[in-house]
Amino acid sequence: MKKSGRKLILDGKGMDRVLSRLTHEILEKNRGAEEIALVGICSGGVPLSRVIQGKIRSIEGVDVQAGYVDITLYRDDLSRAGYQPRLKRTEIPFSIDDKKVILVDDVLFTGRTIRAAMDALIDFGRPKNIQLAVLIDRGHRELPIRADYVGRNVPTARSETVEVVVEGEMEGWNVFLREIPPGKGE
Amino acid sequence: MLLIKEGRVIDPESGRDEWGSIVVADGKVADFLPNGEAPKRFDGTVIDAAGKWVLPGLIDMHVHLRDPGFEWKEDIRTGTAAAASGGFASVVCMANTNPVNDHPEVTRYIREKAASQGTANVFPVAAVTRGLEGKEMTDFAELQEAGAVAFSDDGRPVRSALILRRALEYAKAFDLLLMEHAEDHELSEGGAANEGWTAHRLGIPPIPSAAEEIAIARDILLARFTGGRIHIQHISTKMGVDLLRMGKRAGVRVTGETAPHYFTLTDAAIEGYNTHAKMNPPLRGEEDRMAILEGIVDGTIDVIASDHAPHDEYTKRCEFIAASNGIIGLETALPLSMGLLAGGKVTPARLVELMSAAPARILGLKEKGSLRKGADADITIVDPETEWEFGESDVRSKSRNTPFFGWKMRGRAVAVLCHGRITHSLLKGIAPVA
Amino acid sequence: MEWRRKHVLGLADFSTEEIEFVIDTARSMEDVLTRDIKKVPALRGKTVVNLFFEASTRTRTSFEIAGKRLSADMVNFSSAVSSVEKGETLLDTARNIDSMKPSIIVIRHPASGAAHFLSRYVSCSVINAGDGSNEHPTQGLLDLYSVLKAKDKVKGLKITIIGDILHSRVVRSSLHSFGRMGADLWLCGPASLVPREMGRSGATITYDIREAVRDADVVMMLRIQLERQKTAFFPSLREYARKYGLNSEIFSLAKKDAVIMHPGPINRGVELSDELADSAHSIILNQVESGVAIRMALLYLLAGGHNAAH
């Protein structure tokens, strides 16, 4: 079911494989799950961080702490939006002091969201370090930000969007590359 | 010489409502000729009145000309221009000027300025009490000699029942008319809108209808007791109409007027804190509006007057409570009143009674309010069918404070004569005198 | 729903969806208030002017804290005027301030409709922080939010408001906020302070405090504002306290888990006994806390977007 101008990059199975690899990389780099905390960025990063949390549980047999952060109040483009975006909740029900915080997001693009998420995190405490895990890195950075763990590098044109569908069961998850018709850019 | 040719001549005072022509000579009504009898050749101006109504010149017996003292709001020249444009040949102007018209000099000033600059007859009303302060009576007889046609502290009531009693008694000797702005000030103080759901919802300090009704009752009772003559101004309440009806039945020498906004609008018009719907007395509820209509139909209410109250934009462009009271009305009074004809309960003759014959009779203006032979040639010609929208360009007044901009009107004065002079004309080839 | 509103002048024209949107946003703001660092950069570079023509330390402080939590620059302008002074003060002052290009003016004024009036002449957003006896929309929203936090719902609750209904702008906003959510509203007070026309709001009117309090879920007491009353609306404070003050005996008629609210400041011993004001039933201080979150939500919602002119 190919809609016009939409290309499948990753399906549910592929995402599962990619997230398994990411989890292994995270555990390898941090020499286990100790001191690790996961923070998903609303909305796309939240289900991904839950998957990673589950994989750590099955590999290491531990439940790492996990929360999520809504970065809306930290965005640098608030007055450029047509209207104020609806706020989502932020929930970090643990102290991030001296934790290794893994920020999880679906797509890394300009880096502005990650900048905002780091500002938000720092308002919550003083982590030992912050690492970044993303499912897709599509390039076009506007800030000096780099992911520590990348699921898939996808070269894109600015005129394209990466659409991550992470609703329902994981078999149904998909990542698409989509052409935006001229003039309809976000 | 002037001929108003073949219109519908409506003159309740002489019982006439028929098609015909009016001949005007030397500023007087010279003759009436039934249709078909108009001369083929006429040596003078001919106004073709086919399809039009020809009425005795309308009289607005409640107007604020703001002159002297508030000439940035209105003056005698612009006020009478607005009157002519609205179909009025005469206006009766209230005394709350600066200085107050409580001295013959002020009365004379008004009459002289009107004679030299006006485009309508101006009949001044003098104050009942000096400075409108409700304490000492003005010199009634002297003011009458200077040209005052009636006495009123309009804008405020004569607060003291005792002073009003004395004034009513004293006025009898000169057959003077007292006109009262009926308001119990203690009850209304601080209020800015009719006490009802709208004011309560908007949190506007309320004015109870009882403030007007109590004052009307007092005025009627004092007129009855003294045998004096009183005219109740701008009645806005149901009980006010009922009291007037009761007073008349009891033989009291009382008459009453209302204004077009009281039978056209209700307090719903203040929604959004619309200062252009703020006046005193305030717009009332629907029940009151219906009672006013009923009073007009059954003859309880004698007169429709505009209560033309010009205010500069500045005193209306502020918080509701701080805004000045009143709206301009000379240019909307006739078309809004013609709205009464739609239901058929008010006839054109009754309308002429309300806006010309009755005011003339109440004020004792013997040469006005009629088209009988020999009366002053004050004539209003109305196109009853024309449909138009009231807009800023229609306003001759200096002020623009009206809630009626954008209203669709039906009927309009197309020409006005004042002592035989054309003071207003929308007719082709007929120009008003400079 | 998208937030498209430029001004918050009153709750009279708020839809249920809008009210819920504000409450949802306030919940997120309350998250911020529970952190160690109670400040986010959302309104950095925006200026909010508190334009207060009536003394009100509480409301002004609440707006000020709300703005500062969002990193807005807060400017206070206070000026005392009488409600019947001519309009030049308000319009000229407001235009002056508007020329300094703030994002939002928060106005408190003794004349009903002052905020509506202002909104027609300035280019920035206007938030009504109380206009005469008309409305106090942020109070109406924070009262709703406080009840939602205490009771989880409003629909079907008996909510009684007791006191000076005639002059209360709090009532005129709360009638809308609670009313939209389906509360069973009661108004009570001496007849001279409870106009019978207020029944058209949909609320039930009673002059009997026992009937008003019986089985109530929420009892909101209003401040008796002696300074508002030129002529006495009741014989004495003593008699008022006896007939319309809330004490333990009368409050015992309410539901067991009923809560007591008051917009403050309280006249202790007049409309509310000391004992009740400080009891576990009182959520008066929660109201104050909710106030900051509600005001943050509104400042946030108004201060951004293309549709707001800056």
C-alpha cells in the first residue's frame, strides 16, 4: 500500500532489530545498565524508550528507570508557530543526579529539539552525563549536536519528511520517507 | 408663492387625510386644493408631491442643542441642520447648557442665534431652578417673556417635592408648562443600566425602573394636588405608562412623551459594553418596550420626541460607567417612528399627532402643528416608501453617538418647509435656501 | 483543538473545550511548579505588563510569579482610580503601554467592561484580572481547577456560593466555569445582595444558608466587601456573620467530604469561622497554588503564535 511519494524505510521487524542493536551498544558503552536512566522525548521518543527499557530487562535482568520529557516550553520557535502547541506532560519520577541519562528520540534533524531537551533535563538535576539515542538520523544539523547511538542514517532532502509510526503493536510500526509538496513544508 | 402638488395631506388637527395640493404664500398655508384642482400654470416654486405625504412640520419637543457652552458637541446651526434633515421644522431645546438657560439673556441668545443661523424654529425651555440645582425657582414670567415655552431641569429631576409643588402652583398664573425628567435620584445613583438580567450579567451598577416610576407618581400627584400642568419627559417604563394612563383618567393635567429608542431597543443593546446604547433613563426590558408601544397605540403617550443628546466621541470612548448618557436622535426619530406603522396599529395620522399636533398643543404653539388655512407654513414632506441605510454620511449633527448606524430604514423626510422657506430637500430641482 | 483566542476578557464566551484546554495546560504547568528549578524559558523575551488600577497584591503577585516561571519580563504598573473617573486615564495609559510593545497586558480595573474596552484599542493581548463586578476569569478557572483536583469531576456536584453575589466578579466567572462542566449551582446570601434575576444564570437561589449548604460538595464563601457598599445592604456585620457566616454547625449539613473555598482575602469570623478556614476541608491555599498554574497556562497560550500581534 504505497501512497504517493511515500517510501518505506523500516518496518516493525526492522525496527526491532535496530533497537536491539542500539540497546547492545548502550550496554556495551556503559559497561552494563548500572546508573543508566532513559528519558524519551515526547511524543515519538517515548515508545522507543519503552522498547529499549524492555530489551535491557531481558538482557541484563534489571529495570532501568525511565521517564519522558515534553520540550515544548523549551522550544526556541514558540512565537513562530501559528498557534501555541498543546503541552504534553513531563514525567521524570526519579532523581537524575549522577545518572547517565540516555535521551531517546525518533528522528534527529536540526538538533534544536535535543538542545531543548537537554535544557529541560538540566532543570531537573545534574546528571553524570547525557547520551543521545535516535532511531533515524536524517542530517541537516543546525546545532553542534551528534547522536551517540544511531539506528539508521537516512540521507534526506530538506523537502522530505521522515514519518515514524509507533502506535499499537510493534509489528505495525513503520518509518516512511515522504515528499512534502512544495509550499506545504512544516 | 409655492405649490406642493398633489400629495397625501395628513393633518389630524383639521381632520384631513386626503390627496391634494397646498398653496403657500407669505410663509403661511394659503389654501388646500383637492386633487385635480391644482392650477395648470403656477407662478412660483412647484414641489411635486406625488406619492408623498404632506404633513404639518414635525416638532421635536426634546432636544439638546448644547449651545451655549458645549459647542464642540453641537451648536444651534448644526443642531437645526440635523433637525431639518430629519424632517423637523421646530425643535424645543433643553436648558442644561453652560451657562444654564435660567436667565432671560440666555433665552434671548438662543432665539437670536437660531433666527440668524438656524434652519428650524428653536423654542427654548428654561430651567425650573437656578443652575438646575433644585433649590430656587427661576424667574418664570420674565423667561416666558424672553421666549421660553416651558420649564424643565431636564438631565435631572426637581428633587424636592416641595420645590416642584411651589413651581407647579406659581406656573398656573402664567399658564406655564413644567416638564419633568422623572427620576428618584437616590434610587438611581451610581447606576448605569436598567436593573435586569443584562446589567447583572455584565456587572453594571443597575438603575431600577422604580426610580422612574416613583418620580412619575410623585409628579402626577403633585399636579393633581396643585391643579398645575406637567409633562413627563422620556417615559421608559411599563409602570410609567400605567401611571400616566391612571393620571389622565383621574383628570390630572398631565401629558407624556417617549423617545424612539425606548420602543425600538431594549437593554440587550448594551451587550459588549456598548456606550452608544447608554442613556438616562436607560434602555429597559422587553416588557417595558411593549408597554410603551401600547401607550403609543392607545393614546396614553402623547408625544414622540428624540431626546437628541449629542456627545463627542471622546466621552463615549471609555469604560461604560464613565461614558456620557444619551444618543443623537434628530435624524433617526422619524424613520424609527415610521416603523410603528408596519403593524397597522398606528396610523399615519396618529404619527402626525405624536410628532407635530400634540407637541404644538401641549406647548401652546398655536400657529404650528396644523395645515389649516392661515397656519405657519411649516411643512414636512415624507416619502413613505423609500428604503435606505442610516450611515455616518447622513449625519448633520456634530456628534456621531448613535446605536443606529447600519440600520435599514423605511421612510424619510424628503423636504421640509419652515415659514414657507425650504430648509431641507432631497428632491430633484428643489434646493434648500442658503 | 487549536488555541486561537487573543484575549481573555471573561468566561462568558469560553467554550467547554477551551476551558478544558486551559485546565490541561495548567496541569503541565503544575509539573513545572513541583520541580526544584521552577522556571522554563517558554516566554523568554516576552514582556507582560500588570496594569492594576485597584489594589490587589494577591492577584498581581500570582500573575507576576506565573510570568516569571515562564521567563517573561514582568512589569508592574499600579494606579488607583475611582470607578467613575473619566476614561482618559485608562485609554491613554493603556495606549502608552501598548506603544512599548508588550505581548500581554493584564488589567485589573474598578469599571465593569474595562478589559473589553481596552482590548478594542491595543494591539497586544489582554487578560482581565478583574473588572468591576463583571468577571474575574482567571479566578473562575482556578476555582474549577481546584475543584477538579479535589473531586476529580464537577458534573453533578452541588456547588454553593454564599455572600455578596450582587457585586462579585468571582461569581460571574465561576457561574460560567462550573456551569459549563455541569455543576448543580446554588447562590445564597441576604436578598439585598442576591438579585433575583441571577436565577437566569441557571443557578438555584436561596436566602437560607442551611438549604444552600445541605448536601453540598463544595461551599464557596465570598468576601464581604464593605468598601464596595456605599449604602448598607444588611444591618450589621454581626447579623451578617450570624445569618450568612459559615461555621462548623452549618457546615456539618454538607457532605462529609465537602470542601470549603474562598477567593481571599478572608474576613475571619465574618463569612468564615477561623476553625473552618484552617480545617482539613479548606482548599483555600490549594486555590492559590492552582492560580499560578492557571495564569501560567493563559500567559503561555496568549504569548505565542502568529495570530497574536506583537
